[in-house]
Amino acid sequence: MENENFKECQRWKKQSDYDFELAKSLISKEFSISCFLFQQAAEKSLISYLILKGTDKVWGSSISDLSEDCLAIDPTFDFLKSYGPILDKYLYSTRYPSFTISGSPFEIFDKSDAEKAKELSEEVIKFCDEKIKEII
């Protein structure tokens, strides 16, 4: 394993962990932003895996797309296909009113959205952590 890839993987992993912990601290009343941060934590965890595997260019924020990139390397990422569409809805609609039909994001998302985002994000992170440990 290339040392630079490992260092960069660790930087992304640390940010993923930070985003996840921050989202947990906000989950009781800041639902839209916690959903976004859970999505970000999952995204950064997938990116950390891709970097460690030596992927030249990691691009995008979509869990669906990043999962496909991981799947091309390791078929056990297949289960994430169903998580992508759910987590991806938190990428923009939790922050921008133009991505919602009516109302503002902070008015639309609720505790159940945040709990679902947490659950799926945590599974993505744990899975990526296991895959990273297999490599290092």
C-alpha cells in the first residue's frame, strides 16, 4: 500500500467520523442538517476506501455513484445499491429550498428522516471501516 494513499485515506476517514459525530449531536432538533451530515459522513467513508485502493480520481458526492465505484473494486459493496437513493436525497434537498416542492428544508425533514439517515450512514461507515482494516 502506498503511504500517500494511506495518509489521504486517514484524512477523509477523520472528517467522516467528525461529520457523523456532529450529526449525532444535532439529531434531536436539527433534522435537515443532521440528515445532510450523515450523508456526508457516508460519502467521505466511501471516498476514504476508494483512495486507499488507489483510485486515481474520486469524483462526486452521490452515495449511489461512489458505491458503484466501490462495487467495481469489490463485489461485496453490492448491498449499498439500495442505500444510495435514500442517502442521496439528503445531499441537496436538506439545504436548498429549490430542491423541495414547498417549504424550506428545515421545515420538511423530521426525526424519522434523521434516524434513517443515521442508521444507513452508520452501516456504510462500519462496512468501509471493515474493508479498510482488511487492507492495512
